[in-house]
Amino acid sequence: MVITVAVLLGLGLMRIKQPPLVGFILAGVIMGPTGFGFIATSDNVTALAEMGVLVLLFFIGTE
């Protein structure tokens, strides 16, 4: 469900000439604990978020 919302928001924002990453971030805010709460904060989500940040920093470092 979260991926579907992220893709739809990304495609919608591409139509108004905005980067799809903005849609992905908005989907996370809307679906996460700060929005409707479809994704609850748990240890698994926290671990995945930290791994995502590490991968992002790795890719930034390789450029």
C-alpha cells in the first residue's frame, strides 16, 4: 500500500514538473506515524531506516 501511494504521488508530481522523490517523501510522511499512522514506529522500521541512510551516504561518497 505504501509503495502504491509513493508511486502515485511520484507520478502526480512528475506531471507538474517536480522530482518524484518529493512524492516519495510525502508518501512517507502521510503514511507514517506523523500522518495517518499506517506505518507504526517499531524496531524493524528503525533498523531499515538506519540501513537506508547508510546506503545513501555510501552512494553519495562514491560519487
